[in-house]
Amino acid sequence: MPTQAQMDANRRNASHSTGPKTDEGKERSRANATTHGLTAKVVFPEDVEAAKNQRYAAYALILKPDDEIQEQDLEQAVLASLRFEHCQSCEIDRRIEIATIARDPGPEWYQQRQREAACLGKTLKRDPDIVMMTLRETPAGRAWLIGQWNELLLVLDGEGTWSDVESNRALDLMGNGKNYRPQMIKLRTPFADPMATRVLILEKLAVLKAAQCRDDADNDRLRSAHIRGLITDADAKLTLIRRYEREAQRRYDKNMTKLGKAKAAQAKAAKSQPKPVNETKPNPVVAEPVYETKPNPEVMDLGGVVVRPYSPENYPGFTEEEHNEQLRRLAKFIAKSKKEAMAK
């Protein structure tokens, strides 16, 4: 049973480890377990949430989703685009990190090359020819091959022969494809004679150890390639980031394709619907009013020229005889004009 002093000490210790108390500290502590956020179903950081809302508004202004399903497809496409950009940023950061380590290589850089060679060696069974060529080109790959041949040599010295497992392993290390495997295992050649097999192993080891004189030059070449970002395919972190990048691109394409098909189906359905027929009523025919014209005794018509009868008020300064003379001249002129017009 704890004493009172121990209980008091526990209470005092507990008061110093109660976790964050402010809202800002609690928000930070919520993201303590976040590594890269590339596999999260919901993007929860505030800056990313704001970027998502801004991009969704821009996309919605152009694509104009019409229902909830289209809005969900658009939202998922926006999230995928943000993840894709985040993957690209992480890839750039990782490349910079690889280049930084390669500029001043320490034990970590050489250990990473060994891990890469071991990972590549695990794929030896799938494609022995290509994998063996790749392993022989790097110092870490040659060291891994030397270790594999030494293990097989220990088994041969201890048991005097190889089982099918060791024979298959030796064939993989020799770069023989699977097409030659059944016949060689059946005849157990070239591993039927233990002495010949031992000589074969020693020859392989001699070739690999002779190539180790190029280790320094090959390491310098690898470092230069890493600094320039040319050889990063074997990096596990970069491979994982690229896988997430491809997945984000696939989700973006999938959701945008679904949204595009839905919009196309809506447009086709709207186009196939018959247009409404407008019922138009005939306009009522309104009869034009007929005006009765009565002859005006106060005017006379001379071939379209209206002349008022003579009076001193109508023609001041003219006598009646002068007025009549002007009328006769006017009548002759009109008649002559009509004849010329008809002749033409």
C-alpha cells in the first residue's frame, strides 16, 4: 500500500503532465500522429481545408454541379487534386533530402545503398537476368551477391550437396531464366559434382571481388546521380510517395469522368425533350373604316394639282382674267407632260 508521501508525490507529478490547455495547443496535439496525410480520408488541416473550399468554388463556377451526387464527385476530385499537389511537394522535398545526404555521405548513405540492394535482391526470382545485371553494377549490389554465394558455399561444405532450394537460388544468382530451370534441375547440372560446384562458386566470387576495385568510382558516380536527382527509383520513401501520387491522379480522373458523363447525360436528356408548342390565337381582323369623301366645290383638280377658285382673298394682286390665263397655261403644261410620259 502506497504511503501518504508517495500519493502526494504522484499528485504533484500528475499536475505537470496534463497535456495542452489552450485551444491552439489542443489543435496542434490533434495532428501529432500525422506523418504525411497522403492516405487520410478527410483533409483536416485548416490551410488545406481553406484551399479545398477555394478550389471547389472555382471548379463549381465552371462545371456547375446540379445535384448532390455531382457535388460529391466534384468535391472528391478537388481533394484528389490537392493530394496530388501535396505528393509532388513531398517528392521534391525527398529529392532535396537525397541530394543533401549524397553531397556529404556518411554511414547512413552507404546503409541506404545496402538496403536498396537487399530489396532488389528479393525480386531476383521474378526476373533474374535484369536483376543480376543491375546488382553487378553497384558496389552494394556486388557485396550482396558475394554474401549470397558465401552462404551457398557454406551449405555445400557442410552438407556436400544442394537441395532444390539451393539449386534454384544458385541459378537465380547466375541470371538463368525460368525457361531453363526445369531441365537443369532434373539433370542436376551443373551442380551434380560438389567439386565442380565449389569451383564455380569460387569463380563467381573472384569475378565479384575483382570488380570491387571500382567501388569508389561507382559510389562517386551514384552520389553524383543522386545529387542531380537522376537515380531515385530505389528509394523506398520516394516509391511510396509516387504510389500515392498515382492513386490521387487516378481518383481525380475517375471523379472528373463521372461528373462529365453526368453532365453529358443531362444535356442529352434536355435536348431530346419535345419543345412546348405555343398556342397562338388568330388576331381578329379589324375592318378599316371607310371614309366617304364629298367633292369640295371650293377646289378644283387639274391633273393632281389642286387649285382653289378665284377670289381676291385667295389670290391677292391678281385679277380674275389673269388667274384664268394662268390656269389655262397650267392645264396645257400638265397635258404636255402626260403625253411625253406616255411616249417614253
